[in-house]
Amino acid sequence: MANIITRKSVMTLFSAPTCAMSHCARFVLHEKAVTADIEYYDPTDPPEDLLELNPNGSSPTLIERDLVLYDSRIIMEYLDERFPHPPLHQMDPVSRANARMQIKIIDKNWYQLLDEILYSGEKKSARAKKMLRESILSNAPVFADKPYFMSDEFSLIDCAIAPLLWRLPSLGIDVTTPNDDINNYAQRIFNRPAFKRSLSEAEKEMIES
């Protein structure tokens, strides 16, 4: 492992081009304007370099010197602490804990359903689509309440939500509301320069299809 790491002169993020969790990490990288190599790879055929660092070959995997991380949420937290400006967590412990809890809820309630949609059979996928749509729509008042999700300031929560919302049209999930609160929020995030830079070519095609 040491030989591989020493060959990497800068931080490297191994990323499957359509992986939503990897997209979250890439979004944070670009918000922080971090100099890093993003190495896209086929998740069905991970490169040897990646397998030596992370035997599961999972996306995303971040390496920096002798550090190897392969959990998207840990990577996001690490980047926010490693590069403190601009901060993507509020500074007080209560707010940070609440943000972490909210991301955990998003993962449990929304990303688990996304996995079912993408990787389960047709019947289970249709059920998961319905559940995901209803769950997001039930949070429309939260999307409308503040400029960002539960906050006046852009945060890691938004970095966690945006990649999921980006994928909804390609999955046939419509979250339009009478006041268009969710889509207005989504467009506000999608228009951020860092979000645009975070997109792989395959992810750009999702919205065009």
C-alpha cells in the first residue's frame, strides 16, 4: 500500500461516475476548491491501485499520504475539517450534531430507497420510487422554510441532498409542488459553480436524457 500512496503526489478520489455517494464527496471537494485528482473507474472492474488501498473497491475512496478513507460521509467530514474555509458545518457542537443526525436520517430514509430503485427488481423498485417521492414531498415545507435545508447557510446537508435530487428526473420521479418549493431549492443548489464542476460526464447526461 505504501508504494501506491507514495506514487500519488496529491489527494486522490477514486469515484464511480454515477455513484451518488461519490457525487456528494466530489461536491464537497469542489466547494472547498481542493486540489485533488478524481479518478473515475468502472465499479465492475476496479483498478488494481484501488483494490490494494480498498479491497472492496467501493466508491468513493479518498487517499491522502498514508490516509485511506472509503465512506462518503466520513470523507465529507474529513474534507470540512482538513480544509476549514469555507466551513460547511456550523461551529457550535449542538448544530454540528444536529446536522450529522439529519444526514443520517437522509441516508436511512432516502438513500436506502435510491439503492432499492437502482439495484432491486422491477416490483420492489416501483414501490421504492413511490415511497421516495412521497417522503421527499412530505418535506416540502422544510425546503421552503429557508434558503438551504434547515439552514440560512449552505452546509454539508445540502451536499448530501443535491446528488439525490439530481437523479430524480432520470428515475421518473416528479417532486413538483404547487409552489415548486423543492425544485426551486434544487435549482439553487444545481446552479452553484461547485456543483456544476462536481458532475461527471455520465451525470451530466442524466439530466439531458
